Amino acid sequence: MKYAIVIPDGCADEPLESLGGKTPLEVARLPATDALATAGMSALANNTPAHLPAGSEVANLCLLGYDPDIYFTGRAPLEAAAQGITLGPHDWAVRCNLVTVEDQVMVDFTADHISTDEAIELLAAAQASLLEDLPMGGRFEFVPGVSYRNLLVYRGEAGTPAPFSRETRTMAPHDLTDLAVTDEFPRGPGSDLLVQLMSRSAELFASHEVNQARVAAGKKPATHVWLWGLGGAPKLPSFQERYGVSGVMITAVDLLRGIAALAGWPRIEVEGATGYLDTDYSAKGRAAVQALQDYDVVCVHVEAPDEASHEGRHDAKIEALEQIDQHIIAPLVEALEQQGEYRILVTPDHPTPCSTKKHSHGMVPLVISGAGVQADSQTSYDELAAEASGRRFEKGWDLMDEFIKA
């Protein structure tokens, strides 16, 4: 049996007046996915328990079968795993966005999609200037990632209390788009240290030559480091141990790379996959089809719908959904049909409404089609059809047990 999982990140939405009271999924032309709905089973799943963050870190753990109350320690440790960073039992990782804050408003949580090279320069300056006089300063290190997505790593020692705890609270910058940040700085143990770094970064970056060049080129500057999503070392049982099948991840996002690494999945890096709206959908589709030759489970994660939602662009979200349907789902189904018995699952991780521009709790629509899946009466893939099916996975991590059966 071959399995395929396609994750159109954040594609679940709410009815929009500008779309005549429909959601982007209802409006988008999705012939391949609608065909799966016709031949298979629709349902709703809750991947974002109300007491945990409504973000991709929790939602994708759930989607892949891991109970977040057992396995979730924070977002940043998952991204550290993506970079091959091993966290010891006393270490912490903190997500570090480069952002644009103007007049105390989060104008852009990506600093206008700052380049990786520019981010490396700014973080080198932060390493040299911001950590010297901090308590335990030598135990902190800024670690560049890709573009605005970076890390701050703390190396602890046995017998020495860490500056943070599970009670430390932070806010994801993508949930603050166009909102005031005045009351959204970190709180709880160690928050004074995080706030100090964030505030001092504004002073350092204001005159940095990287930002001077960006402003001269008509781009937004990176005004701050925004620190959030911290946590200690996670430990996941491998996917193979849980389900008895091998898997591989195709994604352009470090968070999914990290979850894959911790689950024991290798990842396939696709040239042209950007984690944004300009990603090469066709290249991802071709990579997925090729991967079916070597793995039992091929998982393709596409960030574009989520990015469109964060920008409040329903038109871009619809376009991304149609590209996924045409260039990823359609060729995957064709290839699976030539392999013999198969199953395919299409589901987002969490809702990201265009109206709010941020992740939210709530059910997401899914469709499963293939061997042993009895067709229901639904003929389209969208929120209404999934709700009408009457099938619900209240605990999203139970879905994988249903999807992968011997």
C-alpha cells in the first residue's frame, strides 16, 4: 500500500462577503480534489486543542498522529531539529523572527521577506552587540535559518536553573499583523531577558547598513528581532515505530522539516520551493511522484495558502489552492493509481481566515480516498461538504490511525 498526504497549509477559512458568502475552498476550481471527495470520505478534524497555540507547530504534530499534550514542547525546538541542532536536556530554543514594527504596530512579520544573506548579517551584529552583557550571555547564540525565520539557542547546565519555564508566554508575530504590539511582549519567567533583547535590537538595527540599503531600495527594514515559541528538547517516537511504514517529507518550511526529522523521516529539498506564493508547485508535484518509488508515505506540505491568508489576499489563496490541485494532487493521484493499492489524504493543519490574517482554532476539512475507503455522499472538497458528512475527528491525532491501516 502506498500513501500520500497533501497539506495545503491554512487553507480552511470562513465565508467572505467579497466571495458572495463563500470560502476560498468553495470558490476555487479543484477538479482533482473534488474527484477524491466523490470517490472517498470527507470529514472534519480538530488539530488545534483550545488550551494550546492555534499554530502549525501543534496542528502538524496532531495531523501526523502525535498527541501534543504528550509530545509538544514548543515551536522553536521543532525548527532547531530541522537545522540539525541537537538540544540537550537543559537547553532551550527560541524562535527569532526578523520583523517590521512601526509606531508599535506589527507592519510585517517577515520584514518584507528579508533575504537569508541580509538576515545573517543582522544576526551577526546582534550576536556581537546584544549578548555580551546579558546574564549567562555566553550561553546564548543567534542561529540563522531561512529569510526571516531564525533561532536563539540557550545552552544550559545541570544544576543551573534555566532562565525560562513552561510558564513563559510569548506571542507569534504572524498573529499580530496590523495590530499593536504594546501588550504582546513576552511574559512570565525569563520574559525580561527576551524583552530586553527585542528592545535593544531596535536600537542596533535602526542604523545598520542592511536596513539602510533596504530602505533605499524601497523595501521595509527589519526593525526588531521578535522572540517567541520557545521550548525545551522534544522527543518523538518514530513514525515507523508508530505505524510500521516509512515516510518522507517535502516542504520548504523549517517547522515541517523539524517534525519530519524528529519522526524519523528524511526530507526532499525541491529547487524552486520557497515556502511562499511563488513556490514551484510543479516541481513539488514531480518530486512527490518520484518519491513514491522509494517510500511508503509521501507527505507534501505547501505553505502558500497560509501565506496568502496572512496577507488577507483571498484571490492569492484561491490561486494557490488551484495550483496545488493541478500540479500536486492530480499528478500524485495518477501516479498512485499506477502503483496498485493506495490511499491519499488531503487536509490543512489549521484554519487561517483571510479576514483575521492569523491562525485560529477550529475544525478543518479533509478528504481520504483510496483502497478500503467507502464513498459518502459528498462531491466537493470544502468546509460545508466536510461538515455535512457528519464525520468528525475531535482529537486530530486519531486521524492517522484511520488513514493508515494494514
